[in-house]
Amino acid sequence: MGVPTHRLRQFRFAALGIILLTVAIRLPSLLHPQPIDSEGMYSVVANEIVDGGRPYADAVERKPPLLFWTYAAVFKVAGEFNWKALHIVALVWTLCAMAGLYVIGRELFDRNTGLIAAFWWTWKNLSFDGEMLMNLPIIWAWAIAFRRSSSRMRPELSAAGALLGVAFLLKQPAAIAAVPLGIYLLLPSYGASRSLTRINSIIQATTFTAGFFATLGLVTIVLWKQGILRDAFYWTITDHDVPHIFWRKGIVTTPTFLGVCLPLVIGAILACRDKGEIWAGKTAERTALLGLLAASAIGAAAGARFYPHYYVQLIPPLTLLAAPYYARLWSRRMQPPKWFLRPGVTYAWLALTIIVFSIKHWTGLASRRAPSQAGRYLFAHSDPADRIFVWGQSPDIYLDAHRRPACRYITTFPLTGYVFGGPIPGFDTRSRILPGAWTILEQDFARHPPTYIVDVQPDPKSAHYPVKNFPILAKLLAERYEPVAHTAEGVIYRMR
């Protein structure tokens, strides 16, 4: 029996409305002429790749290689420093993730549930960061796994495993999303719902696992052939200790996230509480999504830094748990248990949330439209072939200047022991300086000496890492460089 024409028309209008809403909410990024947040750091590495360099060997950052290769592919096609192209790709990436959430919601319940699941993804962070990148393959891996299939072998699960391997190669915490999915394939309730034997379930889990490790193996071969396998392993895996747990930041960020996503949290709790009705016949899928939520919480907290964008990893499982509840509520197939869950109230609540996020996006980016003063100075006073070095955690200056780094340490944490997450009172991070890092800096400077050096921490009284505390750089500046400009970011030195 076909879908009534008027309902099909309503569905299409709703889908189009969600797409247009997503475009409207992301308009600040589409019109922004600069990288947003961590996009700058990733773009420096990507541009080095486009110019013939290698990640980790010519530009150090601690993310997995596929993230940099993705950025490099965008700049290879659209041109370096093409922020509009990067943000258009981010929009398409967002829409593809929304499509994956729709597919899962439709597969488990119906099309309306799928649309509601997609809707919750519209107004999250604007930056094309690791969380946004990794969530797309995670979502589609789960969409493949949840698909109804009469096959007892399910060879498509190798694609699901491969996608989760891709997600891990985009950002490390994504790997934990593979654990609940592998367990899902072994659940007795999963086998019973699909009339599978225990052997069938084990074969499917093995197929899934093989896809995951095949992807890792392929990328390992590529890194080995490029001669950077050891460096890649060190920077993406080994160099991620937790020297300090930023409890205070977590105490602030976690309730803020729960408050912003309160409708999702409430919907997920109520949907799971009413499991006998909403999740009837889908016990395995409900268990798997709860497992994904728990795993995502571990992934978000693993770095102990509690950055707000880390929590984006929690949105897909929350969305998929809450969507069926709101589908029933908004279609008036059930009565709201509380007045604040009435359809009219929840509509207003969501509209207000979207408006607040939009205002935050516009105002947050408005003050960052112009390139840095240091970047503008270097762009005007240096030649395109000149190399520069920025002392500090300010990689955007390389992009604003359109100049390549003179050292692989595009942010200077290996040289200072800087702890990501913020300063730790009373802790001297120089004990964490990477052994041999200063020798590597001198070697890089010998290959391509920096014409300019920017000290973004020029005031010794307020600087966490004043140059005078690092003799090699202090001597180099004193003997071979002279200050030529003072900018809002710091002092610029030029080689004599």
C-alpha cells in the first residue's frame, strides 16, 4: 500500500525545510573569510602536504593522517587558503551525516523518526573539526549495521568496519564506537531478531572486525611507504598522556552541555523508560545505542580536557534514542507526561535554542574576520619563498601570512612541554619537553632558515614560555635577528 500523496508532499517539504535550515544556520561559516578554530592548525599541515611535504615529518600535529589528507584534498582541488571551499565541504559533510541519521531512524522506526533524528544535527559546531569529521563515518557504519537483511553472512558489515576504521583515522576517540557495534552483533537478542545461529553472529562480527583492521592495515602501508609510520604512531598514539585532569573545566562544561541538549537528554531517558512500547522488538538496537552513548562519553572524557566540542561525539546516540519519543509526541500518538513536553512548548524550546546558537555563531565569528596583524605584516614584507617561525600556539599566523613554516613544530608544545587544556598552576612543563626537539628545530632551521620569527609571548612578566628561558632560541634571536615590528600578536624579528 503506497503512501498518500499529501503525506508524501508534507514529508518532502519537511525534508527540504531541514536542509534549508541547516544551510541558514551554517551561513556564518559559509561567509567567514578565515579558518574557524582548529581548522587553522589542520590547514597548515594540509598545505604542507599540498606543497610536497609530509605530515608529522614536515608539520607536526597530533591528529591521525586521514584528517590532514582530507583537508589536503580540498585545498588540492580548490586551492590553498580557500576557506569558502572548506566550509562548503563542511556543509556537505553535515548534510551527509544528517542523511545517515535519517536512514537509521527510518530503518528502526519510520520516516518521521528519521527526519527528527536528522533535525537534531543542524545547529552543532561550525568548525570542520575532528568531531564533525569522525561522526559522519560513525553514523553510516551504524546505519549499515542496523539495516534489515535476510543474509546470514552480511558481507556489507566489512564496509561498516572499514568506515569505523576511517573514523578512527580522522580522530582517535572514534575507535571506541566500534566496541558497542561489535558487541551488538554478538547479542543473543540480535541473533533472535534475525533468526541467526551463534555461528552466524560470530561470522558477522568477524567480518565487521576484518573491515576495520583492513582499513588500518592499508593506511599503515601508505605511512610506511612515506617513511613516517613511526612518527605517525608517536604523535597520534604515544604522545597523548594525561598529565592533569581539568576537573574544574569538566564541572562547568558537562552541565552546560546537558543544559543545551536537555530536550535530547529528556527524550532519550523517556524513550528508554518506555522501552516496552517504543523499543518493542528492537531490544538489541536499544542496547547497542545505549552502549554507543556510554562509549562516546568515555571518548569525550578520555583526554581529561573537557573541551566543549568533544561532547559533540555524544549527539548521535542521544539523537537516535530521543527521536522515536518525539516522533510519537509530535504526531500526538501519546500524551506528554509533563507540561513542558507538550508539542507547542517543545517547538518553542527548540526554536529558541536554534536562535541562540545562530546569534552565538554570528557574534562569535564577527570579531575574527580580519587576518592577524602579524600575518598581514609578514604577507606584505616577505617574499613567497620565505619561511617563518612562530614561537607559541598560534598556527593561524602561517595562514594569514601565506608563508610556510621553517620548522615542523607549527605549534611549539614539543619545545616547551605545553599541556593542552590550559596552564597548570605551579607545574613547570619544561620537564615534558620532547627529547631531541631542540636539535630537530636547529636541523630544520639549517635546511630552511626562517626569514622572520614571531614571538607571540613577548612580555616576560605574563608569558608562560618567555624566550629567555630557552637558550637556543634566545641566542639565535640575539645574534642573527632584529625586531622590526610590534603587533597585537607579538614582536616580529627579521634576519639581519
